[in-house]
Amino acid sequence: MFSLPTVTWQSYDSTADLLGFNLHNLGGGNKTAPYWPAYVADYTSEWHSHLEAIRQAIITNKVWAGGDWHQYNAHGVPVLSDGHFMVCSWRDWGSLLAAVWNSELGEHFTYMDFYMDGRLPERPAAWA
């Protein structure tokens, strides 16, 4: 049975020493249609399992944080067990989270909703 790479969360600065690819540089996600299928469609299929692992890690860990958190938190960057990782600009982090949460929650977030912590929408009530 096929298994997804596992994801750990590390600091933005720690990725400088990783030998894998920054997945963000390989596709970038769709910013005009922020739903998961459109986001993933911008990548070649060889990276879809990596993106799915990141999506699942975001959902499992209830990552509801802005691009500033992604870049400055000691555990803000998803790093996959095969050495690949995803570091993004604040805007592109917002696009990633909007795509994940729009598809998961049936919402209509844009990248600006997750651009930085000060702009975050309220967490889902079910998470309280």
C-alpha cells in the first residue's frame, strides 16, 4: 500500500540546509480559485502526494496561522520525511491555507484571510 511522506514542522531558517526541493517553487498554487483541486492542479502529478501530506498535516494540526507565523515560528514550515519542504511568501502561505480550509470547511477564504496573523478569520466554532 502506498503511504504519504510524513510531515514535521520546523523553522523557516532551518530549510537552508535541507537537500530537498522547496515545493512552493515547483508550482505555486492557483491564487484565483482558492480550492484544493485548483491549487494542486498547478503542480505536476509527481508532487501531488507531497502536497496531500502537507494538506493532511495542516488539517490534523489545525494550522490556522498567517504567513508571518509560517516564516517566524520555530515550527511554521512543513518538512516532509523525504527532505522536501514548503517555504512561502506571506501571500502564498495565505493561498495554501485558503485552498486547504475552503475545501475542508466549505468556506470562501482568499489568500488575504491567512496573509498574516492579524487578519485571520475566527477559528471554526467546532474547534473551541
